[in-house]
Amino acid sequence: MGLKSYFDRDLRTSVIFAIAGIIIGYVSFLMNNSLLSLVIAIVVAGALKAVMQRGLQIKEDMKWWLGSGIVLYIFMWFVFWTIFYNLAIV
């Protein structure tokens, strides 16, 4: 595998996880239940990892998945959930 294809795959993974984090952040805001929102965010992260692993045929360890998308997904989810929550209060 060449260096270019490695970064292409890494970039695609990061973008998909970031967009999913934003969407789930908004869904969590609409649900208005903190515990259920957290559970759904974790389930979606696991499901997204499994779908991308099969769809993009990525055979990497958990360290790669954490660095390429899961941590980004969690940060994006929390940041956008907080932003939407604060906009609703004002």
C-alpha cells in the first residue's frame, strides 16, 4: 500500500466520523436525555466502525481506529451537542 492511499483512507475515515459526530450531536440535543444520548453515541460509533471496516476493507488495530476517527467522533459529538444545548438556552 502506498503512502498516498494510506492518507486517503485515513482522511476519508476522519471525515466520515466527524460528520457522524455532528449529526449524532444534533440528535442527542433533540432527544433531551443525557444518558440515552451517551448510549446512542457509543452504539453509533461502534456500528460506524464496523460498517467502515467492512465497506472500506480496513484491517487495522484499535489504536488506528481511535486515532483516525473514534476520538474525533466523540469530540465532535460532545462539542456540537454542547453548542446546540447552549443555543437553545439563549
